[in-house]
Amino acid sequence: MANILLIDDEKSIRKTLREILEYEGYNVEEAQDGAEGLRMIQDGDFDAVLCDIKMPKMDGMEVLEKATKSNPDVPLIMISGHGTLETAVDAVKNGAFDYVAKPPDLNRLLITIRNALDKSNLITETKVLKRKVTKTREIIGGSPAIQKIKDTIERVAPTDARVLITGDNGTGKELVARWIHEKSNRANGPLVEVNCAAIPAELIESELFGHEKGAFTSAIKQRIGKFEQANGGTLFLDEIGDMSLSAQAKVLRALQENKITRVGGDN
């Protein structure tokens, strides 16, 4: 049975939506403002979220922005009685699954929720399949050298240590990175792989660290980089030696200070 979170500052709206959704067989929880709703999204396990846009303390668009970063797989359906077509477009552009006007058309609302849950289920199934495929790729061999690599993986995987993997092309550096990820406490998070040699030098910093709107001519909106995409998981930087020295220095700084600055952002 799917778990749905309602975020709305109007008690009457929450009550009406709750009755409808529970009648359809869903488990429903409520939040009376955006700040409470965001905490519940980050701490809970929801299959979909219905979120009002106009709310005190934290409006729905801010909830959307923060929730899509912390819980990108949870579909958010934005609802509002004050919205326009522009509001709907902005919501979807910023990561909302869909937009429904208040008072909602019952059939449209239920169809939208079912579609959101289908997406959520598909994401979950895809992750399970990826883990199964990954786990079939064994590190083969029993020589002392291979056993030493396996032992090292077992030691470092449970830690938050930065790991430097060296070796010639074709020796299995990517496989080692995958095994470290699978055996870590971040295994349920994303494994983000970046081939640094394939990214043009002028784009590497934006690709890794993201950029703020207006940071350069084509930066028409804020964009998160690979470091932020890998939050809660593992970032594998392949061919890191092919990056410019300037980019390498910024990567080193990010690793040392445990923080990143988007291109065009304040230090």
C-alpha cells in the first residue's frame, strides 16, 4: 500500500484530500506547513507527495527545490488555488512530477497520483535490477595480489575514506570502485561515474561542481554537479589525471574541506 504525504496549511483541504485518498486505499500522513513537510520527506519513506504552493514559513516551491535534491526519487505533485499556467510550467521545470489546480478535479487528481506511483515503482525496480546486475560482476582470481585487493576493499568500504585506485587501462579500476560502493553503507545511494577525459576542459568544473544561474552566458538556470548528484552515495572520478591542474586543485580542495562551491557561487 502506497504512502502519500499531504503538505498544506489549510486543515480543511488536508481533511478532504485525506478522506479521498484513504478511500482509495492509500496510507496518508499530513504536514501543516512547508518546513514540517520537508522534514517528513527527508526522514520518512513516501511514495508520492502532494504539496501546496502558497504556504507560510516555507512555500511549496522551496520545498520542491530542497526535496528534489535530498530525495530525488520521490515524485512531488504541486497543488494551488492561486496558480497560473506559468506557475505550473515553473513547477514542472523545477522537478515537480505534475501540477494540479485547487479545488482539484477528482479524476485528474487520482490519475496523476497513480502515474506518480507508477514512476516511483519503476525507479525502485530499476535500482533493484541495477544492484543485481552489479553484484554479478565478481572480482575473479585467487592470487595473492587479487586477494590483497579484495582485503583492501573490505577494509575501506565501511569507512568514509577517499580512495585512490591506480592501475593500467583494463585492469578493473571501475570494478573495484563498484565493489567499494556495493559493500559500503552508501550502497543504497547513487554511484555516479564521471569519465574526466571525455569532458572538455572548459566544462569540467561546471560538470563536477555545478553552476549558478548567470555564471556564464549559457547558464540560464542553476544546475547541480556530479558531487551533489552523488550525495549519499559514491562519486567515481575516472581518468582524473587528464583534468587540468586547476580543476584537480579544486577537486582536492573539495575533498579536504568536505564542501563544494558551484561555478559563479560565493566561496
